[in-house]
Amino acid sequence: MKIAVTGSNGKMGAAVIKAVNDSNIAELGVAINRADNMANLINKFDLVIDFSRPKATLEYLKICQKNKKNIVIGTTGFSDTELQIIKKTANDIAILLAPNMSIGVNLSLKLLETIATEIGETADIEIIETHHSNKVDSPSGTSIKMAEVIANKLNRDLNKCAVYDRHSIKKPRNKTDIGFSTIRGGDVVGEHTVSFFMDGECINITHKAFSRKIFATGAVKAANWLNKKSSGLYSLQDLLGT
């Protein structure tokens, strides 16, 4: 399996290239920085791993759709309209979309489902995430995914219960709120904590990423799994069977 890696001049792209070269299941077909480069090198790879920006990802996606190339997308910060484009494209090619390629994070999502089922209705739920100072989207795609998992288990509409800023709210929190706190600074790869506050106790589920290697390795595993698919939209949880 020959893989095309986008954003090859960035930190994440470099980490994916190293993960591909270190693996025994794939080889680097081509390293790409721009969409027009991909179009000219289409015969040099079987599948794409993309960690870029939403606008660039959609350009890569068009080329993949036209040439029947599957794609693993780790990009975050998509709008609802952009997500609908990705979903529609999955009718023609196989796409694995995951805001976080870490195996640990995706196992944490399973834990969050279990906790939300047991105590979610009575707990005050807050999510705190920390990333490096250059991260653009806020909250992170991972924290939003964590909130979606919880909200779905509790039959809540995240668009209505998410609270991103309490500065203008001059009243106590609603029991159904899912709060977000975002921290940006330094070179933190990624930290996420979900807290379930109850009377007299609190449960915290925390995941800390110390290296981009975990995302890159997860993406290569996802590519190997996705390479066998013809079409459809998948998540890393589909790969893990959780």
C-alpha cells in the first residue's frame, strides 16, 4: 500500500511520513504540500492521509473522488456544510474521518459513553482542553467529539446544551449544560479532561498526548484498514470495533 501524505512540510505531516516509513504495512508513495501537486502524482499512491486545514482537505477530497482514491482525514475545524460535503463524497470513495487518531482517545470515548449512561443525567459535565499556541480551531475537534458522544447518550442536542463562554451568562449553570474550557499555549500536543461533577465526588477522564507519533501511527493503521473498503464514511471507532 503506497500512501500520499499531505502537509508534508508541517510537524504533523513529518510525523506521518516517519510513521509510514517505520511501518511494515505501508510505504511512502509521495509527500504533498499542495492539491495541484497531488493531481499530477495520482499514479504514485493508493490512499491519502491528510492532516491539513478544511479548505485544503476539500481540495484533496475532490481529487480523491475523481480518481477513486480512499482518504484518511485527521483535519479538524470543519463547518457543518463542509462535513456534509465529506459525507456525500463517501458515497463514491471510502473516507475515515477522525478528529483524533489516538487509540487512547478513542478508547476514552467508550468510557465516556459508559459514564454518561450511568450518571450523566445527574452530573455537571465540563470539558477542559489544552493545545499548543498555533492551534487554530477552538474548541478542539476531539473535545467536540467527546461532547457529542456524551450528548448522544443523554439524548441532548449539543447545539443547544453546549456552553463555550460564560462571561455574559449571569445565572447558575443548567443541569443539562456541557461546558467547554479552552487553553492555548506553548507546545502542548494535546490534553483533554472530561469531568462529571456529582454531590460529594467527581469522576475525571483525562487523556494526554506527549507526541504526535500517536496520531501518526493511528492514521497509518486506519489507512491499512480503510484500504480494503470501496466506499462509506467511517470513524476510528469502526476500526476498533467499539
